Amino acid sequence: MRKQVIMGVAGLLLSCGALAGTGRQWTLKDCIDYALEHNISVKTARL
């Protein structure tokens, strides 16, 4: 469980960093939503 949380947070940080160059202002909620939608670990955990 702890590993999944760490992977989720890492995915969140990487997602926000990669999207920072788009010129859009990302809120914390935007980053969390994006990470949850695109993180493979979260997708497999939901199955």
C-alpha cells in the first residue's frame, strides 16, 4: 500500500513537471486529477 502511495505521488509530481511547459496554470487539483487518470499503478490498483 505504501509503495502505491509513493508511486502515485511520484506520478503526480512528474505529471505536473511535464505539463508545466504548456503555458497553462495548473492547480493542485488539476495535477491530482491528471495523475489519477494517467498513472498506471492507480489504474491497475482499481482493477
